[in-house]
Amino acid sequence: MSVEPYVLLSDGHRIPVVGFGTFAPEKKSMSEEATRVAIAAGYRHIDGAYLYGNEEDVGRAIKEKIADGTITREDLFQTGKLWSTFHSPDLVRPALERSLKALQMDYLDLFLIHVPVDLKPGEDMLPVDENGKYLYNNTDLRDTWEAMERCKDAGLVKSIGVSNFNRRQLEMILNKPGLKHKPVCNQVECHLYLNQSKMLEFCKSQGIALVAHSALGSSRDETWGIGKGAPVLLEDPVLNAMANNLGRTPAQVAMRYLLQRGIVVLAKSFTPARIKQNLQVLDFQLSGDDMASLEGQNKNLRYDCIEMWKDHPQYPFHDEY
């Protein structure tokens, strides 16, 4: 099965099927160089977010690659995300403008609501009280979405979507009276151990692209996820045996599995050789048997479970999908 290098979004824009992820809390200082390497290697889809704290670094790398003639701004597909402390409708556009300024850009190609969980507005990204308890807010996601629509209408962003939403939350937006622009995508954790088959089926039925973050597993970060005890996806024996047979890396096979299911894949690395390897996934195919074998590895294992917010009314992962 061949895979096209772009997916057509419902609003007519095209998103490259392989993107470079820039979230690296432990390696923030390396973001600029890694982005530079990624663009030189051929990535044209860069996935960023205000939360990552490195938009200025990423922006500098992009500006440099535009200045040296490697790319034009039009060649690039840049994603940004609205953080949870900016869900109040009056804060959405200023948050987007702050990201644009950091990136040194006039517009984003895609702007997502990062997480449906709404936190207390303010400069503190993870607001807590004196006892260390997270401070929540309760903006209606539909009001946040209307503010996102206004950003698109103002030309500050070409496409708008969501991230880490469950089906119910997506339907709430889709069924909103007076909906002007529907979400073009839902970016969710998706990989061999959490294959998101039901979410994928739902998104396809609605003309919504599924974008996979943590496509190679996750760093097993204690803050956001299940921590160090989790299995390492890229050490999976079935995946490794298949990679050996095909003369490919386990990461390439894990990514190709998602691509052949029609999913847009984000991959993150700070090793130049791996950054290049992860882009070389359009020139080989997995057979039907290979796909079925990888399908069998699903464990419904979520690495990025943001458990610290599980008592929030908008926590997305209580639902099956």
C-alpha cells in the first residue's frame, strides 16, 4: 500500500504525513539544533506548542533555514497549540499572537486546543494552590472553539483542530449550534500499544484527520505519564523481528504501521542519524500479514495519561475513546 506524502484536510489545506516533534522537557536546549537538522533532512511539518517552552529556539532555526534558502515559509507546515491556562475566549488570540511572535511568523498552519482540561488563567502554566493541588477552571470548550474560529477568520492560522480530545468532546464541538469551522484533526497518543482503532474510525467518519503523537512510545515522563515501569515500545520483540526481516529500524516499522492506516505521524529525536532515518518511511511497505501481526500488539496502553488531572470534569481519558 503506497502512502502519499500529504493528507488533504477537510478545509482544503494539506498536512505532510510525517512531522517532526519538538517536545523535549529534558533536552529543551537542543531544540534549535534539532529543528535545523530536521529541516535540512527534509521535514516540512514541525509540531510545536507553547507548553514546550522552546518556540523561540524553533523559530530561530526556521528563520535560519529560510534565510539560507533551504525552505520558504510556504514550504513549511507549522503547528502550535493553545495551552490550558488560555481557554477563556478573550485569551485565545493573545496566546496565539504570543506564539507567533516567539516563532517570528505571521501565521500558523495549524493551531490546536492542546488538552481539553481547563486550568486557572494566568502566567503560571501549571497553577497550584498552597497544598500543591492543581487550580482548575471551567470554560465551555465550545466558547474556546469559537475564539479559535475567529483566529482562523483573522488569517492568523490556516487550520484549527484539537488534541487529546475524546469522542464525546469532539462531538460537542461538531454538534455546536452555529459551528463555522470544524476541527480538521485530533492529535492523540497513538502507537503500536495504543492503536486508537475506534477513534480512527470515528474521525474518518467525520472527515477529521488523526495525528499521532508519542508514535514511538514515550519518554515515560513521571509528570505526564505512567513513569519508568512502562514497557519500552521500541524494544517490542515482534516489532524488532519484523524490522530485522525488512532491513529497517524498529522506529521506521512502527511509523509505517500508522501511516498505512491513514494516520499522520509525529516523530521526535535529537540524534541527527535518527532524525534522518525517521523520515525514510515512504519508500517501503508492510504486507497485510505484517499489519495484522502489529495490530495484535495493541495493549490499550497509554503512556501520557495526565493522571494528575483525572478529577477534572474535562479529563478526556475516563471514556473508552
